[in-house]
Amino acid sequence: MNRIIAAVIIALPLMATTLLPRPASAEIIRRPIVAHPVVVAQSSRRVERRVWVAGHWDYSNHHRRWVPGHYEYRR
């Protein structure tokens, strides 16, 4: 007798969950998670660096001229 009561106690909740209709709110909607690439904002300001240019000869059509070393601003 105790076995029958124990079996009914265990089987009753399982039977109720399978026979009762599921409400619409219980439906789980899964949407895929899309990983967006990380975008680094670039500033529109141009970075200029001072670069040392060693002394050199400047050539033209008729002659050459010595240019002493100096700094130039370059990107």
C-alpha cells in the first residue's frame, strides 16, 4: 500500500506537467548573440612629428647646393 501511495505521489506531478498545455509566455525565444567588432574612434587631427634631416646636396639642372641639417615636420 505504501508503495502505491509513493508511486502516485511521484507520478502525479510528472503527469500534470506533461498533460497540461504550456502557456505562450513559457516559450523561450533565443536570438543569436552577434559579437560586433570593436571600432576605435580615430581623431581627425593630423599628427606631425619633427624629424631630423641630415645635411645633403640639393641638385638642380645647373648646379648643386649644400643644404645643412635641419628639422622637418612630417606625418
